[in-house]
Amino acid sequence: MKRWLFPLMVSLQVLYLVGMAGAYYAIDLFGETIDLKTAPVDPRDLFYGDYVVVNYEISTISNENWVGDEPQYNDKVYVKLRKDGEVYEAQAVSHQALPTEKDEVLITGQYKGGNGDELRIRYGIERFYVEENTGEALEGNESERVAEVAVAPWGQKKIVSLRNP
């Protein structure tokens, strides 16, 4: 009886790891790609190398766009984005998933406080790793950049690229 238990446990662990990796790559296949305005800064990580900290315009949202009860620090929130020209802009924020229509996307984030008039949201995609010694080129250009972000139907998201508008 114990002989089949060990291979079963190892198989389940391998299946879990393959599923996690597959879910990341499935974003490209099943996710919708959206463009967001950014303002990058260039720090360096000792272990991961160069990366760009990406601050999105949708990271600061007007308090008027909040739907529902008062948010608490670190609460999970849903942000409804609507396409406005070439980029997506925040339309509403709530504790619950909001219905979307054509040219709208729902993205999850964490409420990080506010100053009374604005809500601060963190999306978990604020770092974009770049090839070594290329981060300074992104920092040197003062113009705003556009981040191409893939958002999967199950809520996972990742930055695909950074480019000039």
C-alpha cells in the first residue's frame, strides 16, 4: 500500500508545478491584451538584474469611482477599465466583480490607501524586468510610456512590453 503512495505524491507535486507554469503561459493564449499609460523609473535588483518600476495612471483613481462600502487597507478590489482611444482608463472600483461590456476589462488589485480624494491601487505588475544595462535607456527618456498588459479571464496578469505611445 505504501509503494503507490510515494509515486502518487510526487506525481501530484509535479502536476501542480506544471499547472502553475502552464497558467502563466496560458495568459498569452486566452488573455486579452490592453494598453496602460505609465511613468517608469529604473532601479536594479541584485538577484534579478535590471527592472523598471512602472507606475500606472490607473494606480491612482478618483474616490468618486468607488462602488460599495468603504475599502480597508490591503483589500482585494476589482477595477473596471474601459478603452479610451489607444489606452484603457479606470471607470469603477469595487470589492465585487463588476459586469463588463465590449471594450471593457476587469483587473484585480489591492487597495493601498488614499488621501481622501483618491484611491491608491497596487496591481502586482509594477515591475518589468529588462535585459541587463537596458533599464537606463528606458529611464533616460522622460516621455510617458505605454505598457502592454495581458489579462487572463481568471484574473492573472503580466506585462508583455513597454513602448513609446
